[in-house]
Amino acid sequence: MDSSNAPPVHVLPAIEFAQKSDPGRDPEKQENEDACGLRTTRHGHLGVVCDGMGGHAGGREAANLALETILSYFDAAPDAAPGGLVLKEAIALANHRVHTMRVTEVANGRPGSTVVAVLLHAGGTEVAHVGDSRVYLAHQGQIFQVTKDHSAVQQLVDAGLLSPIQAASHPHANQITRALGMTPVVDVDLRPQPLRHVAGDIFVLCSDGLSDLVAAPEILQIIGSAPPEQAAGQLVDLANARGGHDNITVLVIRARETASTSATHVTPTLAQTSIDAPSQRITLPEIPAAETVRLPSVRSTPRAAALSTPSTPSIRSSASLTLALGVLLALVGFCVAAVAIYLHVQARSGKKGILSWPPERSQDSGLQD
């Protein structure tokens, strides 16, 4: 993979980082609607990735506005304010500004944006997000998906209606249920406690243009064998080599210092993949038609924002199953009754032998063919 155009690396006392954003290979998406940035603030090192939606100017402006709002909010935040609280308030303000923004070109509904952000400080790493952009953490030879997508398919996985493997190849895998700008107030997911990072841990923030095409074990392999500037370039190159169907943005942050012991450790409750996992992406089977749930179109091409949560499919499935069982039981009951009547008639006429079905009609029955 060509990494000659790798982004420059930035080395700070506590972190080393690099970022790269690319429009991808889709000729209809050469207007990059992603935005990313990292800023050193009084509360720590702040990294943000935004993935705009709404089509061309609308999506690009929404992502850039969200990014700038979050970064600049930290400049005015009080020194004593907890970093996690400041991060959550910054994202809430970004939602308000995107919701009220005006653009000259809106191709697909209201402009919006996903966001994923981390704040590394001496006490640990705060993680917050809205939408399906992701944060991965490479820690001691394993990779953890720290965030959970706000998507319709993820809701089906949580309800036990789809497996993670089915979800990855589901035709509606990119329909999101939450984004900046869709409503006046947004529910921001913020980890209740900062993660305790150690020197050498690597955070990867990315838009779905990367996570759709590059699996977690592959991300781990690349960031574990190359410095941040090379890793960022190689990840984008790999996604483009596999089609690059969307804008691709990645921010790689390597911790150079260990956080205090007061922060929470990475736990097995996070989705994780071993370093020994296969490095090649597996072709996932299509979901059988019986298991496919019809979902409302939320994110199209260009991506449109989610306006509602899909109805629970288990109710419809249960109703269909009940109807089918009722019809089957009725047919069985009819057959049993007919056989009983026939046996009764045979017994009264003194006939014996092997039961045949249907019974022969008598010549004088009066029934006409």
C-alpha cells in the first residue's frame, strides 16, 4: 500500500498523533463531508471526528461547524470544570448550532453530522459520541471497540434479533438512529468514567467509511506495526483498495504517558478482538429473507439523517407465526374429524382392512363430478 502521502506526525509530551481524511473512490462523493481535528486544551488533548450528512455543501458545513464548535468550546470552559462534562456540553452545543444552521444547498433533507470524540488527560480518557463513527482502543495486544453504534441494526443486535455477523452484512447496516442537528436536543453518549490508558495504548477514531471496509483485527495489525503517521495512511489506502464507497477519515492517537490509577480499566464487557484474529476480511453470508427486517430508509446516498427509530419487528413476526399455527391446527383438526367419521361408518358397515384416504364414494351418493 502506498503511504508516501502519509500525514505528518505530531509529537506532544503526552501523545503522538496523525490524522488523514480522504473523499474515497465513489465518483459521486468526491466532496469530502468528513472533518477531524486535534487540539491541546487546558483539560487535555481533544480529538474529534465528524461525518457530515445531507449532501455536499450541507454535510460538509455541518461536519465543519460541529468540529469547530467542539474545539472552541474548550477554550472558554472554566479550568475547574470536569473534562467529561465539558466534552458533553461541547457536543450538545454543536448539535444546537447544526440544527439551526442555514445552508444554500441541501440535497437530502436536514444537514447533520455524527461525532466521536476523546479527551486524554492525566486522569484517563473521556469518550463521547453520537451516531456510528467509532473509537477503537488497542491495549496490550487486543483491540476494543469502545463505542456502540447508534444504528437501527445495532438495536436489533441488542434485542437478540440479529447476530453481530449478520449485522455486519445487513443491507441497512448504515441506518443511524441519532445524529447532530436532527433535533433541538441530542442524547450524547459519554462513558460514565474515563478509561485508564497506559503508555503505548492507541486510540483510533474513524468514520464509517473506514469501519465498513476494514475489520478491527486489521486495524490492530496496522497500528501495531507502524507509527501513527504511516498507520493513518495505510488504513485509508486499505479502505480505498476495497472500494472506498464513502469518505474515509481516521485519527490515530498513541499515548506516551500512563493515566492515574483512579480511571477505570478496559474491561471484557467491551467488544474485543485478539491480536491473533485473522488479518483478512471474511466474506459474510447474506441474511436469509426470513430474517431480514424491513427498516425505514434513514441514511441514503448522499447520507440522510435518522428521524425515527424503527418499530420492533418481533411483534409482526409473532403475529405471523400465530396466524400460521392457527391455520395448521385447523387443518389438522379437520383431517382428524374426517378420519374419525370414516372409521365410524366403516365399523358400522362391517368392513375391515387397510384404511385408505379419501374413502370411495358410493354409486348412489348423489354427488356429481
